[in-house]
Amino acid sequence: MRRVACRHVIWRGPATLAQLHSAADEGDRATLIKNAAEAAHHYFIQRELCGLFVHQSIIDDYDIPREVLAQMGAR
């Protein structure tokens, strides 16, 4: 069952990160950082539920900025 669920892990991060990388306005950028951090946090939790605990390859492949990683889990 877990294997089937892991095939359906969906991450909305790439679209959010693309918007973040192209943002020029600081106000928009702050909102996009928050949205990207939330998306990454949710995705990392989904991966951990599937037994994937190392996220460095995802961070590198998607070029997730440190400012996004620093906001993960923050409310």
C-alpha cells in the first residue's frame, strides 16, 4: 500500500520555484518564499512517509534557495 501511495506524491514546488526565481518585486518575493517553503515542507513530509529521508538531491536538482529552506515549517 505504501508503495502505491508513494507513486502519487505530488509536488507543486517546481512552478512555485519558477515564479520565485523570476520575481522582481520584494513584496511578491516574500509571498513566493512563504509559498515555496510550504510546498517544499509538504513534499519532504510526503517523501519521509515513503521512507525517503535524504532530501539533498531534491534541494540540488530544483535549486531550492536557502531562504526557502530556512522558512520551512515556520508559521
